[in-house]
Amino acid sequence: MQALSPLHWWSQVRLVRWRQTANRIDARSGEWERLDDEELKRYSRELGWKAKSGVALKKLLPDAFGLVREAARRTTGMKPFVVQLMGGMAMFEGGIAEMQTGEGKTLTAVLPTYLRALTGKGCHIVTVNDYLAGRDAEEMGPIYQSLGLTVGCIQTPMEADERRAAYACDVTYGTAKEMGFDFLRDQLRQGIARGAIDRHGLLETEPGATPSESPAQRGHHFALIDEADSVLIDEARTPLIIGMTQPNDPGSVSLFRWCYRTATRLQPDVDFVYEPHRRTAYLTDAGCRRIVLTSKPSLISSIDSERIYRHIEQALTARLAYQKDRDYVIVDEEVVIVDESTGRIMDGRKWQDGLHQSIESKEQVPITATSGEAARVTIQSFFRRYSHLAGMSGTAVQAAAELKKIYGMNVAAIPTHRPCIRVGLAPRIFRTADDKRDAVVDQIAELVSNDRAVLVGTPSVEASEELGARLKTLGIRHQILNATRHEREADVVAEAGQSGWVTVATNMAGRGTDIKLTDELTKAGGLHVIATEMHSSERIDRQLVGRAARQGDPGSFQFFLSLDDELLRCREETLLEQLREQARSGDSGGLALSWLKFFHSTQKMLERQHRKQRRELLKQEKQRNDTYKRMGLDPCLELTES
């Protein structure tokens, strides 16, 4: 028998301990069921007094979890299972609970949050978008309220006073983006305006400050992050920045337009080198000479060469590395970024250093003003400010080492309430995208004829629309869910569990939503997930696959891949051409499974590249902090005054 590693042994010990405690709580269910609503609330107030008087929360955990369990049963009709109690304990102890899709993470989050909120210091539950924040606050709010706690929710359109009121509640739901930007606005409002920054980099309201001058956030006590790997890992490559608008002069607009036109005439490997795995283009010496000799409009003739070179390189990057309806969409003549890991549009976010304006030139939409930095904070830095941090996800195990190193958080894989019976079919690989799409459509038609429901995952808006057009031609009933069709998200997800129904979606259907099956579909074999490509991270693939076979339901999945897939665009084009030639002997029926190794190696390469980018961001953060130390400022503070 193979011996367990120390890490795995310790993980098993914790699971046994949590299950024993959960079983004891379950055995005491009758105690709380006998209490009436007022007695339940009075019991909750007594726990609050104990927590505020200094009693260790660990000692209050069984009673607190028992109260939440009973309050949830009365207000929502849902009673947390033993495994949900275990997940709550994992998060209370400062870890990340990996719980499979459909295991009730939203309800589980209430358990540790209620216990931490008893101290009266405020708790933040962080979700990946406004829709989920609002939904969870509305659905879980009655549980907290029945126990005497208040609940707030941060939404993008809110004004400062509304945000301040929401943060004043015992529990506040919101997104990482909104909470991070509120923190930065507080820093600007308080730190720069009056210098009221304490030694922890947090803000204290000066005596006599008016409400409009006081911070929106009242502190950083406890944060519980839903889809923790998405927020703490995927979003960590991009810092949150509050910019200072710098109005474009006619010369700047002309520069961006001219640079993009010029970039289209440059020759690859002669005038510039493009590195697809880094999504970066560099001018060669020959390219620089060619640009110097190229005639220029009078408006930009006085601009120095280094600035022109920089914008030419950004124009090349915009042209080669960023694709419409994959990386961004056009909404009302504006370029709006699409988040790869969630498939959602990122309102208010812009690429920096002129890249956003280069893409606007590419799409021939109005050039927006460039922005300087008024304040910035990295995701890593922001969440490490919290005294207590926890998280939950369906796909955290693969990122366990990085989460431990950066945030000091252990990942615990929580058992499922019922055994998972998901069936994985062998991947199918094709030489061209057209061959793959034909096979996908044929597979969908066959599944629909057998009364199965199908969820088709696509990597981009463009891919989802193209597949939808093919299905429409064949008369197959379907719905599309992507960044440009998000208004009916809740309705689309609700209808996806019906027999014969086809849902074509980007990653929007892979985070925070459960597809509930009808009895008819359960009998027919459940939901079948078709992944039309592999993503840049295995965790994103697992999120999509996890839509099928939730809570013991039947279900299945299969990957359809081709040598034209977007995943492979990070590879050198010459290598891809060689591979296509090797595969030319294959027919439309598909290639051998041995080709799968190439896709997996590419995915691993991208994961390494993204980890490197996050390390670089941390390195830059450390250098920034060292600079603040030399200036006599708090090293945790991340402000840039211009």
C-alpha cells in the first residue's frame, strides 16, 4: 500500500475532523427546530455578545452553524447538508473549499460569513459579476435577517452614499472590481485629500469629517470569494487602476490612426517580430529605419521617434493578438473588453499604454482619451489587506500551490453529497475548424433526437454566433448566451435543462449558475456538454464540464478540437502549417487521439506564461513598495500621484 504524502495526510485529517463536527451539529438539529422565530433571533444576539466580548469564534462555531442551518430551512426551504457544513468549516479556517457544481456553494458561504459577522466588523462576499451579487444577496438575505443581521449589495450604478450604506451592513455582497475600485476611491478621497492613512495602509476618518468625505468602506475584516480561482488567479494579471483622463489633442488622434495604417504595411520577420505566446510585437532595426523614412502627417511630424515606435508596436499587437468578438466587442461604437475566464464584458476597464486606442483605430471607432494613473492596486495586494480571507470554487485544486504561496490559503476538496456519475466521452480531433463544426452539429442533432439537452461551450462571441447560424439553418431549436446577449441570462440558464433544448454559450454559463434538469431530461440521460475548444487553463475547462451531472444527476461531456482552434494561436504559424501538412492524410472523420498531447502541452505552456505574468506583477508591486519605503510612506499603499 502506498504511503500518503504529508500534505495529503493532513488534508484527510482535516476532512475527518470537519465531518465529525458536522455530524455533531446535525445530531443537535432538534434543539434549534424547537425554537420559535423570536427565540432564534435572541439566541443569535447572545452569540453576537459573546463574540464581541472576546469569546473565540471557534468555540461558537457549532451553535452558529446550527442557527444558520435552521434559519435557512425556515426562510429558503434549504437545509445545508453535512458536506456543506464541512465546506463552511474549511472556509472559516481561512481556506478555499473546492465544491463541485451544484453542491450549494452559495448557501455554504452563509455559514462562515454569519460566524465572522458576529463580531460586528462587517463581512464582504465577493462574486464574479453584478448579476450574481444581486441574486445571492436577494436569495440569502432572509437567512441573515432572520438572525438579526443586515445585508447590503454593491452594484455598479450606485452613488457614494448608497455604497457607504451597503458597506455599513453586517454582510455586503459585491464584485472584486467594485470593491477594489471603492477602496481606491477611498484612498484618493482620504489619503491624497487629507493624508489620513494609518500604518496599515487603511483609512481613518478625521474628526469632523462630513459624510461625503468619509470612506465608503469601513474596513477589511473578512472576505469570502466565490469562484476564488477566477478572482485570485485569472483576474490577478490585471491591476485595478483609476485613471485620470488626459484629453486627446488632434495630434494624438492622428498618431494612433497613422500608426495603425503604417503597421498594416510592415512585413513580419523583416520589419517586426511577433511572439504569439506573449502576445507582443517588437520592431526590428530594419522596421525602425523604414518608419523613420516614411512620410508623416504634419500633426505628428514633431513627435519623437521613440513614442512613434512604441505606438507602432502597440498597433501591431492590436492587429495580431487581439480579435473582435473574442477579446473584445463593439458596443455603441465603443471597444469593450471581454473577460476570457467568465465570458462577460468588463465595463469601465481599458487596456493601458495606448493599446486600447490602437484597437479603436483598428476597428475605426472614435478614439477615446488616454488615461494616466491616479491610483492602482493589484488583486493580490487588495485581498491580502483583509484580516481573514476565505474562498470557494469548483476548480481550485489545480491552483493550490499558487494560492498557498501568494495568499497563504489551503485548498480542501470537499466530498460531494451524492456520488458523481458524469460520463466523459473520448475527445474528437479534426484538421480544420469546418470539419469540427460539421461534426459538432451532427452530434447535436443526434442528441436532440434522443431527447437530450445540450450545452455547447464556445471560446468567443464569434464562435457562438457562427455555430448558432449553422443550427438555425438546420432548424434546431437553440439559444445563444454570450457577452452581447446577456440580458436574458437567468431565463436562458433556466430553460437549458429541458429535453431537446440546445444552449450555445461562452463561459458565462460556466460560472455561478446551475442548470436544473426536468424529470423527462433526467430519464433521457441528463445534460450533455460539448466543449468546442480547450481554453488557456484547465480550470476553465473543468468549469464548463461541471455544468453536467450536478448533485448526482446523470450527464456527460465531450471535447471537439481542431488544428485551427484559438488555443493554438499562441504557437508559431510555421509549426502549425507543418502540423496541418502532417494531418492532411486524415479525413473529415477526425485525427488520432495521439494529437491530444499537443493540445495539452499548449495549454500547459499558456498556464506557465500566465503564472509568469502574475509573478512579474508581484515583482513590480514589491519594487513599488520598496520605493514607498524609501519615501517614508506605507509600503502597502499603492497610489500614483500625477
